[in-house]
Amino acid sequence: MSDELKCPKCASEHVYQDGSLWICPECAHEFNPGEAGANEAEDTVVKDANGNVLADGDSVTVIKDLKVKGSSLVVKGGTKVKGIRLTDGADGHNIACKIDGIGAMNLKSEFVKKA
């Protein structure tokens, strides 16, 4: 096992080498550490709650009421958001958008569906 190498799919530390490939026993992902660009391309796909692939400029609909942190405002389920931008949010918020009446905010893709 390697202390510094992690699975690019599930971030497990319990990977082992089998020939030229590394294998993760937790998610069964096989990868080559030298091909890091190929694994990153798989991870950049952002999907909505129904599994549809999202892209910059898409319109989405919020599927449940979301409380705005640090405020008494609530984004109601069914709110349509136009012109989203995909981001690399480290906290899981991978959609940047502007919602009428609330302003600019970040959303998690698991709480929206493609309109």
C-alpha cells in the first residue's frame, strides 16, 4: 500500500499495485497515476439530481426549499435559475448563479434538475 497515493474516484488511501495499474478495493477503480489528466476529466462532469449532465449557461430548477446560510431567506422549490456557471467548489457547491430576489449564490448540483 502507498501512504501518499489515493484513489482519484473515491479518495481512498487503501490502494494497491497490480502490474502497471493501481487498484482501489473500496470502489474497484483501476487507474494509472501517470495519467492524472484522464482521471480529472472524469471528475469534472457535473450532474443534476436526475443524472443529467449540466453545462455552463444551462437553466435549472431548484427541487426543494433551501435555506440561505447566514440569512432568513429561503430559495423555494420550483425556483427557476437561468445561466448557471459550473465551478470547482471545494465545499460541494459546484454551481454559481444569480437568483432573482436573493442575489448571487452557490448551489449544490444534487438540489437542482435541468429545466
